[in-house]
Amino acid sequence: MIVEEIILALLTTMAPAEISTKVSDRIDFGVVNSGTATPSLRVTGVSKPASERTSTGQQHTTKRSTYQIDVFSDKYLEATELASAIGDHLDGYQGTHENLVIQLIEVEGINPGFGNTTEQHQHLIELTILHRSK
């Protein structure tokens, strides 16, 4: 399993109802399809995994990756509430998924904004994810 698959699972099947019912399957990676109904999400990998440290006992490498999730909505309050709910849901998450261990997801910040090209409210959630192979 790769980090993006885990993020997708955390935003859909593993998400609380306040997230999954609002977003449904409107989650894109990299580029948002034009005409997508809102609210919708875009997940973007900001940096590729960088080795963080090596554990000599287990011989594994912990990696640090950064991602951002853009929350798009026609309504400011909806974008704010959804971004906050996603941030609360992801911050501090730890878990094992098949061959990947998520040691920690840390929400670095949630920044409100407005996309001039999309003409929608666009809130940005910044994530740092520490992970390693099992």
C-alpha cells in the first residue's frame, strides 16, 4: 500500500460521517476535474519521501513526506467546517496498513483562501506524514 491510498482511505471509508457524506467520491489527486461538484478535495504530494533516520535494531528507514489537501466549496462556512473536520480527523493518526506503517500524521496548518481561477473557497490543509515499510 502507498501513502496516497492510505490518505484516500482516511478521507472515505475510514472517515467520520461528517466528512464522508459531504465529500463522497469527489477526491482528486493532483488536478481537479472541471465541473466537479462541491465540496470536493484535491490531494497533492508536496515532497517525495526523504529518509528521516535509520533504526539499527529493525533495519528500517523512517521517511517524511509532505502533502496538502485543498478543500473546495462554493460556501465559505462549509469549506471552513470541512477543512477543520478533516484536520481533526487526520492530526495525530497512527496505524499499520498492509506493508506500510504510518507513524504519525501531523497537520501543520489550515489556511483559508479563495481560488481566483476556480471562483470557489479553497482551504489548504498542510500535512507531514512519517512512515516506513513494515
